[in-house]
Amino acid sequence: MERIPNLKKFTLSRYANKFSPGRVTANPGRKAVLSVTTKSYIRKQIVNGTLKTAKAVHKYLVCTGHAISYSGTIKVMKSMNFHAKIKVKKPLLTKVQKARRLAWAEEHKNWTSDDWRRMVFSDETKVNVYGSDGCKYYWSRPDDKLQPHHLDLTVKGGGGSIMVRGCITYDGPGYTCWISEGTMKASDYVGILARQWFKDNNFKCDHTFNWPSQSPDLNPIEYIWHHLKLKLSAYDTRAKGVHELWNRVEKEWSTFTAEDS
């Protein structure tokens, strides 16, 4: 019909209704809740971070006159290929800290392998009697009942924890020591560390390495901490207290080799 020249669609439809009254027409279906333009705008706002959550998207749509439920908003977002994910935790950085990190990277970008071989990377971490502070998951089917192994069991006070200090070198892991129970401020353990390792190994102040604050992701020892905690989580039973936990830390730390670091 559209290929017939000099005839409007209205005229063609009028003749079709007159001479073919029983013809079957296609069902146009339900009108879309959101227009292509609205979806495009939402997509842009999600990507640039203006709309950060499904609730924010739903609130925007309701405020702009769209009759849509929260579950409907989620369906729309999924149809646009957006899927909810757990945010990756990173240190909160100020402009000054970002500038110092960049300056540090620029200063050392031309270092050779031999330069890095001379470095000792040191750091501390908290180890919990009752496992990680992070998110935990379990797998189940939609109709499965909640089971004991689906729960992340907690105890009042957290069950205890220890702060552990360690270091790694090119030749493998170095010392590790238990510096306190629970958490502690940097000023609390500077003296302990100086007496226990740096002073004992004849290190002077000019041997220390300038390090930008809030930069744990630049320290390769984070990889070792991760694997240490994986080893501790593989035990069939939890440690009965902080002393048994420290014994396990010492044992597992001693299993690391140069290949691990």
C-alpha cells in the first residue's frame, strides 16, 4: 500500500475498510511505559553516576510523571543491560592524596627490576577469629529452605581479632609479628616495630621509603594477606581464641615462598 504513488495512507485505509471490512489487522500491543528518549536519558545518567541506584531511577521516573512501580523500574534497567553488582571497596582519597600518588608513580615509573629487588614492603592487617569482615555468599536454589550453612554466624564483640605486621621481599616473605589485639593507631605500634625489626636489622632513617598515604592497592603485600586469610579460612574449626589464631598465622606464614611473594 505504501508503494502506490500520490495516495495518502488515510485514503488507502478508507478504501481498505470499504472493500475489505473483515480483514485482520496486526495488534500493535501495549504501549511502552518509557519512550526511547527517556530510556536514553536514564542510560546516560546511570553511566555518568547521576542516578546511582534503582531507587534513584524510580524516584526520577515518578517525579517526571511516569506511572511505574519499583519492580517495573528494575525490569526496565535490566532490559537496558544494567545489572546490580557489589561495589568494590577502595580507599577514599582527597585531591592532595591523589596528587601524591600520581607524583609517586611518576617518580618511580622508570625503576628497573634491580631497583625494586632492593625494596622491603611492609604492612599490617587485622585477622578475625570469626573470619573476614567482607561480604559472604552462599549458593541455593529458589525453593531451598534456609540452612545453617547459609548463615554468617556472629558473636557478641566479634569473637576477637589480632593485628599482624609482616613484610615481603624479592627473596620471599620476611618477618611477621603479632602487634596487638583488636585495632590500634599508627602511633601505638611505631615503637614496637622499630625495636623489633628495623633497629635489630641496622636500618637507619634514610633507608625508609616515602610512601603516599591511603595507598594499600600499591603495596604487593596485599596479595599475601589475601592468601593468608584464605589459608586460615580453610581450617575445619575456628580458633578458640586470639592465641590459637596467632599460632595458625605463624604456621601459614611460614609456608609462603619467594614464588608466592
